[in-house]
Amino acid sequence: MTERPVEPDATITISKEEYERLLAIVAGDGPSDSIETFCASEKMSKAFYFKMKAEGWGPHEIRCGELVRITPLARRAWREQRAAAAAAGFRRGSAPQAAKRNPQAAIVGTSVGSANLKME
């Protein structure tokens, strides 16, 4: 059985609970990810995730005992930092880290480890 693609102007009916869940995710109040679910959704290996963390450019983690979670806000900040670094031509690390290696490549307004990223 093949699924038909949804037309751009088509109306999709979902439950109120699903609608509220999706709104919470968009607002940044949605469920947090484990390392496993974060890696799966970002299509990266756990080994690469731990390498990013060791190099200092992974997402912010919340730890409670042995439980490690990545909030939607931390994911969003991490993606913005990665986009800023990629726009500046850096494949690995963050722009401020790369700027230490190449001072002419500094990006104004980025902040490592902060949920706020100013993009101009």
C-alpha cells in the first residue's frame, strides 16, 4: 500500500492532544531528548556525539543523576551555533574556537554554551 502525498492546501485532522503536543514542541517546551534520540533525529552516531562533546561544541546537556537530557531549547541553540559556524566556513567546532586558530575568521555575536545566538 503506497501513501499519497499530501497536497499543499490539504487539511489534515489531528487530535487535540497531538495538536497541543506539537505546539509545545514548537514553543520549546516539548519533551527533551536522550542522547540516543538526539543522535537518531540528527542522523549522527553516538561516537560522533561524544567526540563533539569532548571538543566542546556539542549541545548543552541537563544531568539528573545518570539521566542525560537535551532540551528543545538546547537543540535549537546548538543548531543555530552550527549554522553560524558553517556559514563562516567551519566544518568542526564552533566559530569562537576556530577564531582562536584563525583570528581573522571571528564571527561577531556568537556565544559558545549560551542559549542566545545573535545572527546578523
